[in-house]
Amino acid sequence: MITSRQSLAARVELQRAFSPLACSYLHERSSVRLRFYERDTGQTQLIVAGIPVSQVATSQGLAKLILELRYELDGSTFDRR
């Protein structure tokens, strides 16, 4: 279970970590869905669904997730101008 405060903290940290990309954060019942996109164009760079809420509930879990997401974004074939 994740509290509203933990969910908000995770959302803020993800938005900060991936700026200048925007991050859409949807907390569902037992998982989180993230969408990273260009602020100006709305072009989606990465969508990840089914992230266990337990992974964003702790600072260690969130840090690990951020590293994994950076790896995914760096490996994507999208054109980033």
C-alpha cells in the first residue's frame, strides 16, 4: 500500500529526474503507469505500465526505478531534438 503523500513524492521526484521531459503519473490500484513525453510537442518518448506501487513507495525503490527508466530512455530510438 502507498499513501497519497508517498505517491505525490514519487510523482515530483520522477518529474524532476526526467526534466525537460514531462512525466504523466497514474497511480492505479496496485501499480503505476508512467508516460514520458516532450513538453512542447506532446510526442511520447516512453510509456511504462504495471510498475508495482511498492517500487515507488521507498526512496531506494524509486532510485532504482529512475535508473532503469533512464536506461530505457537512453536506449530508445526516438529522435530527441
